[in-house]
Amino acid sequence: ILSKYQEMENGDQSVFTHHEATHADIEYEKELRTGVKNPIWGKIIILLIGLVILRFIAKGLGFLPQDFEPF
């Protein structure tokens, strides 16, 4: 098994090296390693859900008039 592993390791020519990479390639590799692709969308969704919850709380406590329905 060890000899087969060494053979595969020595024969692998698909190793990514930084010498032939562009800036875009390096950024892509960083994104793959961190697993974060678009972190801003999650923050926007959480913010919108929070605003909707705050709206319901404000209406329930009487801070907003009941006939005020912008959406």
C-alpha cells in the first residue's frame, strides 16, 4: 500500500503551484479553502428578518398605528 501511495504521489502532476497562478486563481483557491462564497447575502437576509420581527413587535406594542400598512 505504501509503495502504491508513493507511486501515486510522485506521478501526480496536477499540483497547484503559485508560480503559474493569476491573482484571480489565488482568490478562487482562498474561497474554496474558507468555504465562504458570498457572506453579504446571509447578513442581508438576517437584517431583513430582524426588521420584519421588529415591525411586528412595534405594531403589537402600539408604536405603529394599526392603519399604517406600507407593505
